Amino acid sequence: MTKAKITLKGESPSDLDKVIVQIKELSRTLNMKVIGPIPMPRKKLEISPRRTPCGDGSDTYEHWEKRISKRLVVVEGDEKMIRQILRVKVPDSVFVKISLV
């Protein structure tokens, strides 16, 4: 039995949840042990540029932010079963990192 830590990162939490549901359904059909999803702290990227690039006028700023959500799922099973989990359809907005323990 090997363990695989699956880390999912993305902008929209709904896309992450869809992938997690697919992983859980597949692992239930294969009788694998699943721990998670464990929500990790959300990363917030902020930038506040000036509205007028030339510097004339008042000091007004725009505020932009991007939030990156993370989830962790631990799957325990045989190597053949873990390879089938790799076939799950993942949208382009989700980044997947799999590490074997």
C-alpha cells in the first residue's frame, strides 16, 4: 500500500471541489482509503497601481487582488489504483501536484 498526497491549487474553489468529487467517487469504487479534502490557507496576491500613470492629478489608486485556494487529499492504495486516479479530468484553471509517500 502506497500513499499519494494530491495538492490542488486554483482560483475558483468550485473547480477544486469538482475535481475532489471525481477523486472521491473513483476511490470509493476502487475501495481505497481517502483522507480529505483538507482546506489549506488561501493565498491572497494584491497589487494597487496608480490610476494615472503620468503622475498628474490626485493620488488615486486601483486595488486588484487574486485569491488562490488550495486543497489537500491523501489517497492510500495500490500503485495501479493510484494510476487510475491520474486519469481524472482536470480543468485548465486547476494545478495538480501528486507526491508519493
